Amino acid sequence: MTAPKERSVTGSANTQAVEDVPGRKFYGWYNTTLLFLIYFAASGFVYFAYAAIFPAMVETMDWNRGSASVAHSLSFIMLGLCYPLTAWMIGKWGVRNTLTAGLLLMLTGLFLVIFLVTEVWQWTLIWGFVIGLSLALTGPICGHTLAISWFNVRRATVLGIVVTGSAAGGFVAQPVLAGVMETFGTWQSGWMTSFAVLVIALVLARFLVNEPSDIGQYPDNIDPAQAWSPNDKAPAKPRTYRSAHHWTLRQVFSSRTVYLMMIINITYLGTGTFILTHGALYLSDIGVSALQIGSLLGIFILGSGSGRIPAGWIGDRFELRWVMAFIMVTMLFSFFLFGSITSFPGLAIAGFAFGACYGGMFTLTPALTSNFFGEKSFAKINSVFAPLLLPFVATVPAGAGYIFEATGNYDLAFLIGTALLGASLVAAILLTPPDYVEPSEV
């Protein structure tokens, strides 16, 4: 596979012009593979790496859990506030250049963490602001936008493949980073490993193609203008609801559906973030050994990866409200179990089940947004949706840390998470496709 050849742009600024080659293989699957590998590195060895390296930083420098966790909370706020910037950059320069800029910034942030951080305030500024902005520019909106542009019939399945990359990277990163830090005896060596992996992702990002039309292709490799006779096999059609309209933001936020979606998104992201940021510390508090903690976090991330493609496959065949309701029931019981028992087998089962549901939601929520409100409106909706959601999620790392410092345990954090999961179950059941209202009627 060779890098797409660009030419000068005189029309739309995000047009990535590539000469069409007769008989060219469908590039959507190349994009899918590249995105899988990019998120394997960027999410797996940076976002998920936090769970492996942060406890070592806290222990080595004797930081307060709540104060040190403010950095991760700030990174979520930056992620949310900068989503409109990411959407604007995607519209202006395309996914490929947006991801490239984000990866360069992420490499800069890791360099600063490795060589400058000795105090909490330094960690807070670099991880909270520099890494937070890089997470926005490399975030799911890029992969989701590209996948939705290239696939319609298999949309949820492809989204599942793309987001599985981050979980697969996180699963691999946990033992790799733990082994590196044990060998070299420093937390900096863990981030150095992440830096090296991220350089590979930067190279791969240059092979992405933004739109099927950029190389004379069509979504799903199906030409909508191509005639077919009754003897031909008809093009595959979606089995689940798809909006026939591309909704405006005003129309979206005039519907009840969007607020039910917000409850579900805040809940699954918040409870998953709690496990990722405080899971290792919680398990250590209840007497789980360091070796078992690494295994349990790996099992959670493995579950997250294992649930993404199956959730996408199921989401292409069954209406998403019922799939999400089943997921919320499973998340509720597994989260409660994780906070109630101390045996390794029970924790492993609960962690894997919760992780599978958490990963499945990563696949289904973008599919639901595009299905309900139109694929061309997806990036625009997400650019507003994320800033509304992520401030709530951002309270989790610091909030859980301060709950521990105030009470000496995480019981209240588990109680709040369980209550939110119960509310999200109700929201999922009520999640029917919204009724389209003409703009003049809104």
C-alpha cells in the first residue's frame, strides 16, 4: 500500500485529491486497518497507559490522589471544550491532517512529561492542557467521521473494528509498560515506550484518505447510480433505523431523544473512567496484589476490546435501544459486583463483563447518533455534544480521589455509579427514534 498522492486544492479546503486508478481496491478497508493501528498506539499507549503509569507516579512522588487526579479531570474538560475545534479542523483540512496535528501535539506532551515533571502542578498543566488538547484532536470523532463517510450498510461493524484498536492497544500496553518500568525502575521509561509507539502512528496517519469521492469511490464500494437488473443481487440495505434527514443542531436539541442519549453517555463514560483512573488504587486498597492488579486491569481492557466488534455486528441487525438496554443491565450488575467482592475470580468476571459493555457502548453511541440524526450531521452534532458531556465525566477522576481522601474508601463513588447505571437503563428503554420536525416548525 502506498501513500495517497495529493495535488493542489482549489476547491473545498478539505478535499484530499487522489488520482483514481481503474480497478483500485475499495480503500475503506485500508482506512479501517490504519485507524485500528493508529488508535492502538494513541489510545492504547497513552490514554489507557495512564492506568498503568499514574499509580507509579503517585507512589514515587508521594502525591495526594485527589490533587494528582485533577490533571486527568482537566484533560477531559479540554477534550470536551476542544471538540468544536476538532470538528472545524476536520471540515477544513480533513481527518488525516487533523489526526496528524493531534499526534504531533501528543508527542510534544509526552516529551514534556518525561523530561520536566517533578511536581504536581507541572503534571497538571502538561497532562491537563497539552495532552487534553491532543486527545481531542486524535479523539473518536476523527475515526467515527472517517468510518461513517466510508460505510453505511456495515457502519456499526466498522465502527466496532476501529474502536477495538484502542482497547487492543490498552490490553497490550498494560503488561508491556509494567515490565518496562520494573526493568528500568522509573515511571519515565513507561512514557518513553509510549512515545516510541506513537511515532509509528504518526507515520500511518499519512496514508489515510478522507472521503470515497477523493479517489472516485463510493461508500461501501456501491455506486448508487449503477443500474442493476432483476436478475442481479440487490445492493444490501441497512436493517435498522436510518434517518432520511440531516438534522440541524436546533432540531437535535429540540428532541427528547438527545437528552436520553446524554444520560447514557455520561454514565458509561463516567463509570468506565472511574475504573480506569482509580481501579488500580481501589484494588490495592482491598488487598489485591500488584501482579493481580495488572492482570485485572488487562482483563477489563481485554473485555473492552472484545465487546466492540460484536456490539457493532449486533447493532447492525437489532434496534439499538434494546441492545443498549441489555448492556446497561449487564453494566449495572457487574459494576456493583466489582465494588462488593474481593476474590480474584469474581473481580475478573465482573471486570471483563463491565469492560465488554463499556467497549460495546463506544461502538454503539456514534452509530446511534448517525442513525438517528443523519451521517452528514454527525461531526457537527458531536462538536456540541461532547462539550456538554465531558465536563460531567471530567469530575470523576478528581471527584473519586477526593471522595477517598475524605472517607478513606471508594464506597460512595461506587454508590453514585450504580445509581447512574440504573437511570441509564430506563433511558435506554425510552430511546426511540426521534420524530423529524421541519426547521420552520422548530
